Amino acid sequence: MNNKLKIKISVRNLNIYYGKFLAIKNITLDIPERSITAVIGPSGCGKSTFLRALNRMNELLPDVKTEGEVSIDGRNIYSPDVDLVKLRRNVGMVFQRPNPFPKSIFENVAFGLRIQGIRDRERIEETVELSLRRAALWDEVKDKLYKSALELSGGQQQRLCIARALAVQPQVILMDEPASALDPIATLRIEDLMRELKEEYTIVIVTHNMQQAARVSDFTAFFLTDEDRAGMLIEYGNTSDIFTMPKDPRTEGYITGRYG
Amino acid sequence: MRFKEKIYLSLTALATLIIIGLLSYIIFDILKNGIGVITWEFLSQPPREGMTKGGIFPAIYGTLVRTLLMLVFVVPIGVFTAIYLNEYGRGSNFSKWIRLAINNLASVPSIVFGLFGMGFFVLFLRLGAGLLSAALTIGILTLPIVVVSTEEALRAVPNSYREAGFALGATKWQVIRSIVLPQALPGILTGAILSVGRGMGEVAPLLFTGVAYYLPYLPSSIFDQFMDLGYHIYIMTTQSFNIELTRPIQYGTALVLLMLTLSFNIIAIFIRYRMRRKRS
């Protein structure tokens, strides 16, 4: 891997248990700043669990235990003095199905600011516009900001969710199969957007779609389950290397479609 | 096989018809005998001449006030309990026990609530027999309705909304307050209205907690005794010195009570219907 890149997220010996079941096993990898890192692998290999470990969303489920270390900018986010609210502002998340709140378009994007107690109308309006512009949605919604977000198409809703995440000014954006519920054109728009966003943000994306990983990401991590169904990292490197000359035969098997 | 099918169809249809028939008969009977009694005077005047003439205004007033008072206690406690069960204590043993307790509460005979209300609110807490004690007693009886319907409403809010909120750095209470509760509001309202409909018609819990046979004045504080529609029907049919003479009043009172509870239920159905349409 390219050593000149600055490391943003550093994962060391990460184990995650659901109750007694080991869901991901001993993951160690470094995610570089201002780049797109894709996590690929078959269903149930712990991709989403891994992603949700990066903003501690796994903790919303009962009985989840996390071992190991995840450092963002050199700080372990699992150390006891970490403020979860601050962490999640810094690490935004976009989900598999677009999940805008049943509020207006404006209020969706403003939500993150409002819960921070920001009341300054002008500042909120500015941030909402900027975030919608960055998410490449402004031109489509600028005349109907106060209409319900649920009236938008699926692709627009997903870009709205991205705008909503951008509004709280994160440095990292986690995307959990962000295009799996969208049609091909909406998918391409999301991918274009990701390429633009990586100039400023560190993006980690989980995807089922290998072509998508190949098209959009700079680095790819391939996960697979072992005989106990625990997800583990098989291979990690430059996307072009993973897809053209994988080192591990299991990676090659997966990307050439032999299983998964 | 065809024949068997027909038998089951007839059986189920018959059962349904019996229910509809009974309900229509009750409503028709009360309407037929009660509608002529209902005048402005009947609704706005107190009883006169040993309760053989005049109106039922104090009973309407007492019923409405004690029911509203009940709402004031039941809605916050019920809603917060449901929030705890569904949002904070989900899956914990503690909430399992609370849920069990609430389900059991719903199956306690209402006269037992009356006795409890007398022992606890009237005597132990020294609230005396009056509107407040009665409202609290009825409140315990209707609490399960509010808790269960609020829980249902909270459960219907997709988890993805909560996740989105948390991922934006919202605290648990912020997620509940600004995402979950607004979504659940119609369901919570429905529960509150159903509890009103239920609480309004209850008589047994009032017997020892503040209802009065007859009062020459309206209650002026929440510690005063009060008259009540359901209880009024009961005494007019059992305690009146001339049951035949007061029969029209009995029917009229029953009709008023029926209309009140029915209208609350219709409001609840309407809200639920609008909520469903909004969702789809």
C-alpha cells in the first residue's frame, strides 16, 4: 500500500461478538485520509458490522462486545473518555435504504444542527444550502425545501441523507451499501458524488457490488467468513491490485464470481 | 368439501351477525326510548323533584371533569412508561416484569380498582372521596390502554429513523423527542382517546371514591364529590322510589353516555384512519 498517504482510521485486532458469537475476527487495517475504501465480501461476512464499529453504532444493539482498537486521527474511539455524540458528528453515516426523516427537506438537513442547539437561522440556512450543494441535490430541491423529504425519489432521498450527514461537518463518511436500493442511474450519481466528496472526506463504503467497488474506490478490503462463520480480512490493498492481481486465491475466487 | 366450506362460512357469518344484531338492538332501544327525553333543559338543568324531573347536567359535568382529570395523570405516566419499555429498557428483565404487571392490571375487575382507590387514595393518601381520588382510580384502570397503544405506536416507528438520528450525533432523548414521538403522536392520541372512552363508562371504581347520589351544587374543587352519568343510570334503575316514573330519565342518561363514549371512539378511529393513509 502507498505509504505516502496519511492514515485516518487505524484498526487493530478488532473482534466483535454478538453475545457469544464471534462476528468479526482480528481485523487489522489502515484507512488513508481523503480516499474511498471499499469493503467487499459475501453476505454475512461482517462487512456492515465492521463499518458500524467505526462510529460505534453496534452498541445500539444489545449484547454486543467489541475488543481491540479503532483509532481515528490517532485517538482510540473505544477508550472510555470518548464522547459518543462528538464521535458520531465526526464520523457520519449513510445507510442501505434511504432513511430521511418524515420532515421537510430543509429540516432533514438542519436536524444535525438543531440537536447541537444551534438557533441562528442564517447559519442554519447557509449550512443547509452548502450541504445540499455538496450532495449535488441543491438544484433539484431549492424550490421545494419545505416539502416533505418523502416526496423525493429514492436516489434524491439518498443524496439528501448524504447532505444531512455532511451538515454536521464530519471528516469521515461511512456508507453501508448506499446504492443497493437504487436504480442504475441513481447509483451512478451517488458514485460521482463520492468521487467529489473524497477530495474533502475519508469515505468507507460497504458494497455487495464488486463493479461498484472497482469503479469508485481507491482501496479495497476483502472479507470472508472462516469455518466458524466469523468474518475476517482476507486481503487489503489498492483496488486496482485487488481486482487485477489478487494475492490470495480466495479473493480471486470471489471477484471472478466463483462463490459469494 | 364444498359442503363443509359452506358450514364454516355460515358459522362465522352467523357469529358476526349475532354481534351486530345485539349491538344494533341496544343502540336502537336506547335511541328509541331516549331521544324524546333529550332537550336542552335535560342537558343543562339539575334534577328536580326528588330526581324524577329536570335534567342531568351535574352528572354530565362530573363525568367530563373526572375524565379530563384522569387524562392529566394517565397520559404522561402511560406515555413515559411506554417510552421506557420500548426505548430504554427494551429486552431487559425489568421491562418484562413491568409489561407483565401492566397486562395483569388490564384484567383486574373494576370493582377491585374501586376498593383499591378507596384504600389507597381516599384513606391512605388522605385525598378524601372526590373528583381527584376517582380520577386517579379510573386512571389506574385505563393506564394499560395508554401504555399498550403508545408502545404499539413507538414500535411502528422504523428503527432506521432512530439509527439516522444517532448517526448524526443525537442523544437518546433527542432521538425520542424530535424523531420518534412526533411520528408516534397519532397513535398516542388514539390511545388517550380510547382510554377516555373506556374510563367514561366505568362506574364500579367510582363507588367508594367520590361519586354522589345527588348533589344540589356542582363540585368546585377536585376534592369535592360529584355526580356521574353511569352511576346516575345505576341509581335511577335501582334506588329510585319509582323506577317506572324515572325510566325516561334512565334512557336519556344512557343515550347521553353512549353518545359521549361513541363520539370519543369515532374520533380515535378517525385519527387512526388518517394516520394509516399518511403512512401508505
